[in-house]
Amino acid sequence: MYRWLTIFTLFLFSLKAIYAQEDAIGGVLEKLGKYAENYPQERVYLHLDKPYYTVGDDIWFKGYVTIGAYNFLSGLSKILYVDLISPDEKMVQSIRIPLISGVTMGDFQLADSLGEGNYRIRAYTNWMRNFDNEGFFDRVLPIGNARTDSIVTHSSFSYENSPVHTVTAEIAFTDPMGGPMADMNVNYEVILEERNIGRGREKTDEQGRIAFNFVNKQPFNLKTGKIELTLSRSQNQTVKKIIPLKTTSHTPSIQFFPESGHLVAGNLAKVAFKALQPEGLGIGAVGYLEDENGVRIAEFETAHAGMGNFSFIPQAGSTYTAKVTFADGSETEQQLSPVQASGYALAVNNELEKQIFIQAFASDNLVKGQQLTLLLQQNGAVFYASKGKLTKNELVFSVPREYLPAGVVQLTLLAPEMKPLAQRAIFNMDEASLLPLSVTTDQKVYGSRQKVAVHITAGHEADSSRVAVLSAAVVDLAKVPMDSTTREGNIYASLLLSSDVRGYIETPEYYFQGADITKGPDVTKRRLLDNVMLTQGWSRINWENLTAGKNPVITYQPEQDLRISGVVTKRNGKTPVPNATVTVLSTNNVGAIVDTVTDEQGRFAFDRLLFFDDTKFVVQARDEQGRKNVDIHLDESPRQQVTRNPNTPDATVDVNQSIGAYLKNTQEQFQEMERYGLKEKSILLEEVKVTREAEKNKVKHSSNLNGPGNADQVLTADELTMGCSSLDICLQGRLVGVIFRNRIPYSTRSPDQPMQIVVDGMYLEGDALATINPMDVETIEVLRGIGNTAVYGMRGGGGVIIITTKRGDGGGYNRDLYTPGIVTYSPQGYYEVREFYIPDYSAPADSLAGMRDLRTTIHWAPNVIADESGQTSFEFYTADSPGTYRIVVEGLDTKGRLGHSVHYITIE
């Protein structure tokens, strides 16, 4: 299990022994080791059941969190955050789910009120927030809408780029069958980088089309944006849509990247290039390099995703210009960076199976017999180090792959004083890095509603342990079509490549597709991956900060559990109160009361709590003498903000059009389920606030939804000064039409239903009165009549008692205004994960036997575990429609080896 970790430990130990007498490199190795130990990097991957969805759907996912270079399942963080972000970059849902040994599972239910568009699903741990958020799992997720939106857009754009960017947008609107939506009013707004640069109103013609122009006067500042459409078919029916605007230009561009970051005279230099369309996707290109005399030096052509490379020997004093012809016929020329007469450079051969050859080059004037050091590291963990004396222009290093982890590895050539001279990223992959997964079924062809037995074998027979955690998704390709444009992702691309590369990577899963990828990418894929490294590779290590002893600032700690913590101070907010008693009461379960005592710094903590999203708490503190004249300051981390979409080029312009076949199938499925009462429309409602202007002399600061003082009875603090030990005792016999049974109040109008207790806007159970100190209460309002309780809906069925605690006289009710010694708290709890529905056609027929089975996700198995022998299995029943099922199994074993396998079966 720990073979690689043992190799690394022994190797690093030997490195320290070798360089014990050399302070410079010894100091760097020590600092790198501490960096790797103190700032380990977690990575997240979500295995989703489908590549796209529609409103009314369920998104099912399995989460894998790994740590360190060898992708061991992480034990550092015990909580994972997963966000669903809307096309207009707003949070739709955010859930918090527990991690058990680095794995978890969850789901999102897509409300019918969501609009069509390109959503994002993002996942991260609290610890990951300390570092670059480009390390988060972040994926574009097209979501269609045929439930409340029957309009399909067909968008096209034309551009004129001189001198400003003028764009002509043509949008056709049809129904799902392709019929034109004529005479429809369309309001549009053009927004670039949050700036509104155009708006207008059009009416569709007989073909359902509109056209309009807009001008981008700041093309260097305003790159991308969106067109917001409001469609009016009638007075009572409007539909809103967002069309992504990826660019306002039609001009391709090209960039050149010398292998070591610069061209050095006299050295055979490899130069990578990347040709891009304005929206950020690669474009084919051919060209040649010529010098200042017009002599053609080298020719080049793109290999994949607009990338490629060529080699030549630059000469001192020469300038080189690339002349390029793009696939769309346009041409450009661009001068390469100036040639350095003196410098260092690296050249890497990463195509061999067992070894990597690295050549370090130096100009003649730099060859002085000095000692140079080559380090290979990933996030501070050093896997290879070698030194050599520079007695001629080049030093050659041979690095065995067995020492290196899979994924992105950084090469750094260091001067004797440990200053970086040249850097380069490589991608390493070999057979030992990947988990073999074999997926078989008991048959190849099945009928409808027939049981399928899937058997999985993980690992090699020679492995000492073959335990693996896996997940499996089965979809009907007839209902969920996939082609070369479908962005699905996989565990290899996410954990080995995307999480360690800054910026957008086009189709990263492409590099890990092949007949037997577990034997490592073939030579062609190695070369293509090397182009990615040359054009996008980067290092998390800042050498200047490292040598200066400047470490990253840690703001967010790894979360081990749900907790409520903070500090109790005097009313000045600064002086801590030691030995104060702090009590936490859950509003969902009044019987769940816990307390503790603050330490010498006034701090307290309630850890290992278990609560869900709808839980609210009341936190109360009293000093050592039992006085409430204290303040409670809770530890609260701000929620992660919605950051810019790193994968904008993946956005689909017309989502409903692109997944039309899927929308048609799901609509038919939903209608069938509704017919049998198995599905209801789910709507996300905006928060509704009901207020009423209060008359003078009424109760202040009340949370009464009818308005302060609008109640059947009101008691004030003056009427409660009776020396009662708890509020329920004070109120017995004083509330009209209210009786107490076992210290719980009941209205005589509803003697079998306890009254709802509301304290400063927090909903509590009936026995909460026993926990409230009467001296803390300002007013009590009793609601019994239907005219006052109706606004509370089901909560008000038994009547309502509204309690307002004492506070300053600074204004109206606000749930954030704290009474001394008491605060209300609504932390984000765990999401209660739902269970995937699995039909069982072996059971006797029931009332649902006549319902057509039109599932798109046929099966979702998030918790598949391979045993010590590498064996596991699961079963499911086929649906009614003929077609091809695609079975995808992903996961990893205890050695950090990643696995991905696809299997197909036919349904007749």
C-alpha cells in the first residue's frame, strides 16, 4: 500500500545524507520538505451520472478527495462543499456533505423554476480555499428546460473588428418541433464583464427571427459576457434566457512558448505554440519561421487543440518572425521573443517508457566549472535531485520514472546559490500509476425489464491489496446522446492534469482515451501532453518566497466536524470572560441542550455536532456569577464567493437546441411519472416578507408577521417581574385561552397541537419556554385567532407565542440584533443525501406495473467497494426502450491508483 511513499521517504533521506555538508541545497531541501508537510494539496473529483441535465432532473455525484502527489484518499478534511452556480454567476444551491476517508456522495434536485443555460458544479474543501481557487473542481454543466420553457433558440454572430468590435446577432426562436415563434416580443440586454453595452426591443418575423447590432468600444477590457433575453408570448407569459457571449471578435491569435521560457543563442530550442479562436478554443494552423533576411528556418503545424511545436537553433543578434495561416483562411505574422546571447535552457525527452532525459544547456561565457542542481518536485515534495559540474555547454540527466508520481512534475535547474536558472513542467504517467479495471456483464444482449449483473475486477493478481472505492453510472445512449463535442471529463483528467494546471484546458479527457490507457499514454499522446505542459504548465512553488522563508497565509483550517465555537467577552467586545457558562439549544430539538465553560481566553467550542441544513440554534452565555451582561462572538467563515468561470469556452450557446433529443425523452418520462403520482413540479420560491405598518404605542422590535402588536394578547416585561425561575412558570394562568400540560402551552382552540414558539424570529418547539429566563424577555404576543395565525400556515395551526427579548431602542426587528448574552445562529449543516430509486421487476406486479419505464440514468451506484481480491459487483434492471447502455466505472484504490473503465450492452 505504501510502496511509493516508502520509496520517496528513503530517497529523500538519502538526499539529505548526500548533501549534509552542502548548506545551500540542504537548506532548500529542508524548506521544500517543510512546505510539502505543512501545505499538502488536496484535489477533488466528482463523478457525475450524466454530462448534461434538464430542470426536474436529479444530479447524482460521487466525490473523491485525494491528498499529496500519489493521490491517496485524504484524511485531512472531513467536509466537502459542492455548489451549483447559475449562468449569471449566482449561487443556486450549496451543500455541505461529510467526507469519510476521502469519499462522499450527494445530489442536487433541479427545480422547475430554473432557466435553461450553462450552469457550473464546483467542489472544494475548506483547506483548499487557502490556495489558488483554480485548484477547485469546476465544470460547466448544460441544463435545459422543457418544463416551463418551450422556446428553442438558434443563435449566430458575425463580427467586424475595425477599429472597434461591431457584432451582429441573429437569433431564431422555434418551438421544440422546429416551428417558428412569430410575432413574439423580445427584450434584450448585452452585458460584457458586468457592463451593459446595449439594449433594445425587437419583434420576431414570420420565421421567428430577430437581428440586432451592438458595439464593443473597449475590446481590450471587455472580452466575454452574455445576452439576456426576456421573451413575451402573452401578457401573462414571459420567458427569460441567457445566451453566452464568448467573444466579440473573429480574429484568431497565436502564442509561442520557448521550452525554458526564453530563447538562448546556440542552443537547439524547442518552441511550442498555441493557436486560438477568439472564444478560447484551439484552431488549426500551419506556418513557417523566417529570420530577418527572409530565410525560412522551420515549418510547423498544429497537432491537437491548436497546439504544436518545432525546433531550431537561434542565433545571437537575429530576429525571428512566424508567418501563420489559420484553418479559417486568415493570416497573421508574429515576432518571437528576442534571443538571449547568454543564458541557461532545459531540453526534455519525455517520450521513453522507463526514463526521462534532461539536457541542461549554458552559454559559453557561463561555463565555469560551477555545480548545477536539477530538482524534480511536485508542490514541494522532491522526487529526484542530481548535481553536476558545468565543464562544457551541457549536462545530461537521466531520471528513472519509478521515482516520479503520476501527473504534473516541475523541473528546476538551480545555480550554486540555489537561484532558479530555468524551469519546465512535464507530465508523467506509467503503468504503475493507474488502476486496471475490468467490467463485464453476464450477457451482452438483454430484453426490457431484465436483470443485468455487472462484475468488476480491480488491480493485478500480484497486488498485495486490491481494495478500491468505486462508483458506477449506467445511461441509455438513445436518450442521452454523446458525441465528440460532449464534455464528460474523467478521473484521470481531473486529478492528474486539470487540478495542477493553471488556465483552461480544452478536452483534457482526450489525452487519457485509448485502447488500454492503464499501460500509460502512447507516444503520440505523450507528445500532445507535452505541448500542454509547454503552453500551460506552472508551479505552485514561488522560489523567491521559499528561499526568503515566506510561507502561504493560512486562513481556513481543515474541517474535522461540524462545530459551534467562539469567544465570550465583556460588553466592550475585547475583554474575554473566563469560566463563563455557554449553552447551545437546537430549535429543532429543544431536548438537545448542551453546555460548556469558557477557558482563560474566553473561548468555547462544541464539536462533533450532527445537524442538517434546516437547523437553527440559540447560544446563551452567562458569566461566572450568572450575569448575562456579556457578548458572544461566534467563529464564522464567510461562504466561498462565486469566482469567474475558468471554463468559459466549454459553454454551449443554445442549450435547449444542443440537447433537444434528451429534453424530448425526459419530458415524456416526467409526464409518465406525473400520471402515476411519482413526480411533482418543484419550484424555488423567492423569500416573501409580509409586513404591516404598526400603529404608535405598539410593541417594538417584534418578529410578528402580522406586524408588531397585532395579536390576541400582549404581555410586557413589567408584567413578568414575578421572580419566576423560567418563563413557562411565569406564564401559567396569565395567558388567555392557553393551558399548560407538562410545561408545554396549548391553545384551547387546538387542545391537541402544541403552540408554536417564536423567539426573536427563531422557531422553537413548545417546551422551549422552560429554557428561557423571564428577565431576558421584553414582550410576549399570543396569537390564537385565525386572523392572526393564518400567515404562519401549518406552523400556526395550534396558535403562536411570539417572544421578543430585550435590546436597545435602535429600530425595527432584525434577527441579527443580539440581546446581551444570547445570539441565534443558523450555520450550514449537512445535506441529507437522497437515495437513487432502483425498480425491482422481480417483485409482484403492483399499481405501477402499467407505467412505462423511460429512465435516462438507468442506474447509479455511488458506493461500490472492491474487496481484497479486487472483486465486486452490482445489479440493475433494464428499462422499456431498446438501445445501447453505457456503463462507466471510476474510482481509486488504497495505493492512490486511479481507475476508469467503460462497458456497453445492448437492449433489444
